[in-house]
Amino acid sequence: MGLSKFDVILVFMVALLATPALSDLVLSKVDRRVDLTSQVVRITSTLKVENAGSDSVSEILLVFPELQIKHLAYLTATRNEGKGKGKGSAVSLPIKAVNPNGMPPALSFYSITLPSALGKGDSLILEVFAVFTHLLQPFPEKITQADVQLVVFSESAYYLSPYAVNIQSLNVKLPDGRVESYTKVENMKMDGSEIKYGPYENLPPFSYRPIAVHFESNQPFSVAEELLREIEVSHWGNVQVTEHYRVVHRGAQSKGEFSRLDYQARPNIRGAPSFRHLHAKLPPRAHSIYYRDEIGNISTSKVWHDSKKTELLIEPRYPMFGGWRTSFTIGYGLPLQDFLFASEGKRFLNISFGCPMSDLVIDNLIVKVVLPEGSGDISVSTPFPVKQSEETKLSHLDIVGRPVIVLEKTNVVAEHNQYFQVYYKFNKLSMLREPLMLISGFFFLFISCIAYTHADLSISKSSASYLAKQQWDEVRAAIQQVQNIINKCLATHDRLEASLRDLSRTGDVQACKAARKAADGLLKEFSKELKPLLTFLHSSSSASQIYPKVEELIAKERELQERLMGKHSTVVDCYEKKSGGREIENRVVPLQQRITTLRQEIDDILEFFDEI
């Protein structure tokens, strides 16, 4: 008959009591902070380590119980080089798994290598950050649509360490104060959404005191059972990223019937643990974004752009309850110059490894980097260990195929979304391979078409239909020039707005005025360029129906100029008078509301012109 969970913990504690200390190091103070506000458990431990022995020590051991180690996704250790709390710079220290002799198999050890040995009587402060996935267990395991989700978290009130601990404390932060139960021991209290254990003093090595917290957590337990990211590099100016997701809700499984009517009427009550959206943060200049599944394109997505990021909000075809699954694909293009660089005779791709969705836990992540055909001498640099292999991909116009670097990692969290590098050599002449194939392939076709292209098969140039088409082409060309000038005006507006942001950051009024003066000059030049175009459109009979729309565009752009100049003058005046931030905001808000409306109306008219 198998052991119960209580029996396992009892055997584990007996093994700990029989385990000897590993060195004369002492942890004079331990402060642990556990964050349970999401499905991922993040534990930050601040350790003050002292060498109480006579020999120098160059490594410090960390211990994790078997119940936790299989869920460990990310582990770092940093040392504060400065003096005093919160001062100095944090230095990351190397960590590796080790197997000390005489230790029970229920424990896993990691060694932190110090940059310099810790001498007798010396001390240092370490901060250990550990991230765990699937550590929160739903209890009950199945719930109805109307139920809230309850989970159980198990830990030790005492810090598990191979060293003696003089004083320690534990702080457990919950999503809110709704707690079903928690282990009550000495020196503990609950304060709002936090449970505090300790301080506990003078504990021997390998002390262990199991505790459990049973609490409400309606956070989305969104998990990608597999994510395949394909990053294809083209030296013609683009990096194409395609991501295939297989997502499941790993919270308490849904039982009973699902009522869409109840869910839509009261989604926060009748389906609180479910989720309807996934939020992805893409690079700032991402373009050509799409979102689809096996059925086809999914229209329930929104995109926001700014200078620092591109945000993509996607909504599956149905809300995700516990145990429900969905599969979909997103793709986007990136400018090559933002991610491909040259160094020491090689090119290297510098791009992020993990998933753009920070709330998503990934059981198995596969990253495929597809390099151009002809690439060689390939090497990879990653900030953490990954499984690496190579394969070949055949695409259009390829002869021998493109080399593909395959990187695999399990148990991936947001902390893994770091940059990695792929180095390779590439001969520029290889870029001519595909163009030459196309040229040779179409050469005879072009020869056969010469006679056809030189034959005058068009209708008479004196006919009414031909003249009407020619006049309309002239109108379209004029409208295109008007659009280009208006876009230049909008770009000048953006630089004027940027000068105000620089003013709020630096307080340099003169630089702001100089930007205003430059903008005034450019806008006057643009106005001069518009006059002959407007005269032509006004006099053209072919533009009679569309000319009112052009007049509306010009009028709104001029009003936008006036509002922006008024806002600029107001803000500069307030800064010269040293007015407070609230006063500036009160004066600017009415202007900003109209500016936003005008900008949207101008964009709508420009889109209308794009469609004609």
C-alpha cells in the first residue's frame, strides 16, 4: 500500500533530522517573501551569511525539497556589493546543481559560487529568487461555473538550509484576504492579504516545519502545453515570427453544464476563475500582425502601438474554463535592422527567447531560428541552459535548404523572456542566388512579351473614356500628394508633442521654444506646397465629388495646428511661471481632448482616400 502525503512528509522530516551540517557557515538572518498573487509562485529569500569557521568558503549551498524541485522553473542569486540596505549594485552569481555526499535523496542541492572566498568572520548578503510552476494545487479539483477557485500552497515555516539559522521570518502574500484555512503555529499572524510567520530564532541545520495555506485564487491558470516559435531571418529586410500555441486552463476543472447567458450577464460571478483574453507585448515596430486558428482568422483581437512596444490583446473563440483547451497561431514581422548585427566577421541575431505573453506558463517551448540559405559556422549563446539541435528547412527557390537552429526548454515562465544570440557567417553573394534564378526563369517569358508590350492595343486617345480616365489619374495623383503633405504635417505635430515631453523631463524651456520655431517654419512650407494642389483640385471637374472631403481634411488639419500651438504656448507659459503640475493639467486637458478627436478624424479621412 502506498504512502499518504502525511507519511511522505514524516519520512522527509526524519531524514532531515539525521542529516549533518555541511560547513561552519551560519545564516545570521533570513527573510523570505512568497508571492502567490498569480498561478506562478515567486519566492525571494534575503540571506545574511557569516563564516563562523576558521577556513575560507568559496561556495554556498541552497536546498530544495523533492516536492518543490520538480516545479522549479527559474533560479538566480545576486550579491549586493554596496554597504547598507538598498545601496550598491547587485552582482549575479553562477549557480549549478550539485550532489553532496551523505545527503538524503529527498533533497536537491544547488551551489552558488562566490567571486571571492569568504574568510573567517566575514559576512555577505545574498538575494535568492526562485520561480515555481504548478505548485498551487486546486482544491477541490472540480468546480461548477458558479464556484470560486480554491488552491492549496505548501511550504515550510522554517527556512530549509544546510546551515544553522539565527533568526528568520516568512511573509506569504495572497491575491486578497479571502482564506479558507492556514496552518497556525507560534509567532504567526494574518494582516490583510498577508500571512506572516516568525521571527524564529536559533534553528539547527535542516529545520523543517510544514505549513499549508488554502485560499481563493481566481487568477487565470493559463498554460501552453506546447509553444512552437519559428523565427525566420531574411536578409531582404524582415524577421518573420510565427507562434503556434496549444493552451489549456490548468485550474480547477469545470464540471456541470456551461451557461453562456449567465456568463455574459455576470462574468465576474458565474465564471470568475475563467479567462477570455491573453495579452502579448510585442517589439515596438512589429507589423503585419495576424491571429488565427484551424478554422481561420479570428477577428476578436486589438493592437496598440507606441514607441516602446506593440500590445496585442487576443480573445479565443470561447471563454476558457478549467480543463478547456484551445489552439491558435499568431504571426508578425519585425524590421531586420532592429535584431541583426555584425561582430568580428560574423552576423548575429539578437532576439528574445520566451513568450510575449507574460501571464502564460509554458510546459514545453520550442524555438526554431531559420537562417538564410548559405549560412555557416553557426553558434548559439543563451542566458540559461537549453537543449539544442539542428535541422534543415526547404522553402521556395531553395536549393539545399535553410539551416534551422532548434532550441527546446521546459517549464518556461516570464523570467525566461531574455535575449539570446545566434551567430553565423554569410556570403553576400549568396543573396543573388534567388534573384538570378528568377531572372533566368522569366527571361524567355519577357522576350516573348516584347512584341505584345509594344503593340498599341489601347482605345483611342481622343475618346471620352480615355480622357476621363486620364483626368481621374491626375486627380488621384494630386490627392496622393495632398496626403503626403498632410502626413508630413502630422509628423511635425508629433515632434512638437515630443518637445513638450522633453520639457516635462528636462525643464529646458529654450529648447522647447526652438522646437516650436522649427515646427512653425515647416508648417508654413507645407502650406505653400498645398496651394497649387488645392487650386488644381478645385478647378478639375473630375474632382468635384471628392473635393469637399479634401477641404474638410485641410480645415481639420489647420484646426489641429491651432490647438497644438495653443497647448504648446500654454505649457511653456506655465513652465516659465513655474506653475504646479495640477494647474498645467487643468489648462491642457480641454485642449488635449479636442486634439485627440481631430487627430482621429484626420486619420479616418486619410484612410478614406487610401480606399479610392
